[in-house]
Amino acid sequence: MPASATDTRRADSRDRLPGPVPPRTRLWLDFVNTDAAAQMPGGDLLRDFEALLAWLRQEAAVDEERGAGIRRRAVLQPAAAAATLVDARRVRAALRALAERGDTYDKVRDDAVIEINRVLGRSAGTRRLDPDPDTGRYVHTFVPTGDAFAGLMIPIVESAADSLIGNELPRVRRCADPRCHRVFLDGTKNGMRRWCDMGTCGNRAKAARHRARHGDAK
């Protein structure tokens, strides 16, 4: 089926990679990698609201005090907590599409921007600059007003927004191992990284090439 005008391929985008980027990940990509596809055979890391909150706390997207308050509220409002989990998975699906196809298809990118703006637009609160108690560095924080669950996705979508603003999508890709669904930011100088992790997927590919050469030699 031919692509529509909104799906126009940006064929030259990978021919003009932006300059080298720091070899570090992005929060939104780590979030995408919590889904069942990336975690096979272990399954979705966000199996329930408590797991979502624990992951956000682990990634310093929610501080300890706020996390404890939201955990107490989740006990009192289980339906609201369940709805928040459903919404988080919706955001994650949009961001996976952005990571895998956003640099190629305009519509995928535009749909992700709509989802990002939906989250940003419905979350009332105050953005602050505060010291991180674990690292001592300054970090952006979001203090919601009203709904205790509001704003949980703010750090995630702001991370994705930063990648869009910084034109990082040409360096965001899925692991070249067809069995692996993890996505990553390529921070290499030449922009030619293929594996999410050289120690696992990269070594498997090397071993497969070695076996193929060894078999051919027989």
C-alpha cells in the first residue's frame, strides 16, 4: 500500500547525521525498553502501578517523598492508579513508534508530538530547579497541583521533546539483532552503532558470523 503524503520518507535524514552526541541514554528510550517486546521473555516491567512507580523512582524521575505520597494515594484510589498505568503504557507505545520510525515517517513523528503535547497540556503544576539529593546536581522537577497522579509522565515526555528539539532521531534506532527490540541512542562518532549492547547482542552476532565461516570452511 503506497505511503500517504503525510508518510513521506525523509530519505536524506540519515545522510546528514547531526554531530557526535554524548554516549549516554535518554530517559524516554529507557522507558520504551520497559515494554514486553524489549523484555522478552521476562515480560512487561510495568506489570502494575507499583512497578511503574518503582521504575520512576529508580530513574530519579520521582523523588522519594513524592513517590511515598503517590503510593499512599494509590492505595486509597486504586481506580485512578490503574488508569494512570494504562495512560503510561499508551505514552510508551507512542514513544516506541517514535524511536523506531519517527525519523523516517512524518506521520509517526507528528502523532508522537500530539501525544507529548496531550500529556504536557493536561498536567497542571510548577516546574522547578532543585538539587538532586543523590548526586548533588541540579535537576528539573515538576510539582503537580491537584491530582496526585498528574505529571508522572512529564519527565518522560520532556526527555522525548528534548530529543526532538535536539534533532537526535537520526541517531535513535532499534538493535540490529532481529530478536531484540531494545532501542538506543547512538553516541558514536561515526553514527554507525548497530547493537543495543555489544556484550550481549553484539557478541551473539559475532558468534553467529564465526559459526557461519567455520561451517563454510568444512
